[in-house]
Amino acid sequence: MQDYSFIKDKLTRYYIIDALAAIHNTNGATEFLKSSNPQSDNGYMYSDHPIINEISSHMDKGHSGASFGITMRYAVYIIQFGYDKFKELMDKIEPTKEIIITI
């Protein structure tokens, strides 16, 4: 597992690590998310796709719909663009407290 200590908010860091582990433990999830388009499927928060449901079942149950959605967007960003690009993104947005990303 990569080092995510650069994420200052402990809960955000925990949720991202938890989501990546859940994705890793869900058969076919990484491949599915590499090409996923949440806009065409009501977003992650309202998705009823079997793979998203399974990922969710492996994740911490403390999410609101919004925290699940943003956590999934972060995880998908990592899957689609890589750890280094995600770290660059977080280095840019964390100081300004902007948390919304779109893919």
C-alpha cells in the first residue's frame, strides 16, 4: 500500500485507504473503475451497479452518501491517473481546502 500520510485530514486519509482496500478485495472492480463514468450512472452515491454495491459492502459503514461519493471519486482518480498524479492534486487542493474533483 502506498503512503498517504500527505493527506492531512485523518478521516479523508482513512476513507481513501479503506476504499482502495475494498476495491482491491472486489473481483473486477479495478478494471471496471478504470473506465467508469459516474455521470452516466447517477454518480457513485446513487449507483446501484453490482460492483459499486460490493465495493461499498467491503468499506467502513460510517459514510454518508456524500462522503462515499467523494471517496469513490478520489479512489477512481488514483486508479485512472495513478498515485503520483493524485499526490500532485492533493498538494494543490489541500492548502485551499477544496475537496471536489471531477473526472
